[in-house]
Amino acid sequence: MAKKDIVKKEKPATAESTGGSSAADFAIQTKEELGKVVWPSRQQLISESAAVILMVILVSTIIYLIDNFFAWGAGKVF
């Protein structure tokens, strides 16, 4: 049985394969990529931002209380 020759198709040279691109190409590609982004609605942005801020406040308060507890315990021991 004879071996079949595998023919590789060459890709056309692009900015990615050549390793460089101009600033204009970068700006065009950036604009295209930003057009693909699904931006959140105003209501979704506000609610998720509020959730993040509340979680940061909650976690920082818990860490503060635990730190004070251990400081109080260390003061009693030493």
C-alpha cells in the first residue's frame, strides 16, 4: 500500500504571523473587537456594582472584626 503525500496549505501572511502591525491596523482591529462586546445595560451595571461594593464592605468588616478578636486574645495571653 502506497503512502499518500500530505499537502499542507499555507496560510496567507497576516499581521499576527509576521509579528508586527501598524498602529492603524491595531486601531481597526480594536474597533472590530469592541464591536463584538456585549455591553451590560445601565440597570445591570448599577446592580452588579452595588453587589460588589456591598461584598467588599462585608468582607472588610469581617476581616476587621477577626483581626480585633485576635489582637484582643493576644493582649490577654501576652
